[in-house]
Amino acid sequence: MTDPAGSENKPNPDTDELERPLHGRLAELGIAVATHRHMALHTVAQSQSLRGALPGGHIKNLFLRDKKRRQWLVTVAEDRVIDLKNLRRTLETSGNLSFGSADLLHQSLGVTPGSVTPFAVMNDMAGEVVFVLDSSLLAHDTINAHPMHNEATVAIKRDDLLRFLGACDHHPVMVDFNKECYQIGN
């Protein structure tokens, strides 16, 4: 089977090992997903060029920290421009928000830059990372995200993603990024 990006829909041994725990957790929860294989994608622009016929919401993820080293994983619509100063006020952070280092990202979420995904909260057993979700994504029945690496995209039903997050004890902080001053919502 070939996916919309034109590559065979088979994992390679390296990426299979990375996504095996995720697929196991999804199976435990009775959540079905569709996995689409493609070349490694490092940017939103690369992702858009290979999208093909993948319906649903497409995302980008920001791993952020403040001066007290509190951490946030922010998942937003792929075309969303984020004002970190405004987000800082909304989340009531200590000092400015900055991007977390690759080491902190790997230590906290078990993924590398370019592979950040909402699924990575399953690796945050200590509950150190607050998950923030763009409320506009809830308008999509399906949301597309990387499965712990950037050589595939997983299409998951919106309600299943929310159930997965809850099962990982990372209920999202919903933020309305459409407002001039971001607002936390339900």
C-alpha cells in the first residue's frame, strides 16, 4: 500500500521501535489510527508539500519552558502564529517563555526536535509538562500528528486523541488563539 506521500506504508526497523509503545498504548485504549509513512519532515512547509489527501487538522508543536524550568507542550493549528509574550501572560509563566533544549525535550517527552507530538505526553510519567491545545483544532474530526518520529503521520479521531491525553493524565489546557489576548477556555 502506498500513502499520499508516495512511500510504502511500512515502518523501517528504527521508526518501528520508536512507535511500538505508542501503538501498544493506543491498542490498550481501543483506539484505531491510520499511519501514513513518508520521508522525514522537519518543518511545517515540508509537511504541507507532502500532505496529499490527508484530511483533518494538521498541527505544529512547541516545547516551551520558563525561567523556573516549568514546561509546556503547545499543540496548535499548523498555520498559527504564536505570540510568546501573549502566551506567557495567558499561562501565567515565571518570566519569558523560551524553547526547551533538545536535551530537556528528550528527557521530559522522549522525542527529538522535529518529532514533537502530543503523543509524547505518554512519556512524561512525572507530570512535569503541561499540555496546551489550540481549541480551534476541535473543529476537526481527525487530527494528524507524528508517532514519536517524523517519518510518519498518524491520523487520529479528535475524541480519541482527547481520550488518549486523559488516559496519560495530561488533560489539555484549552486556549483560544483566535482572540487578540489568548484566553483559556473549556
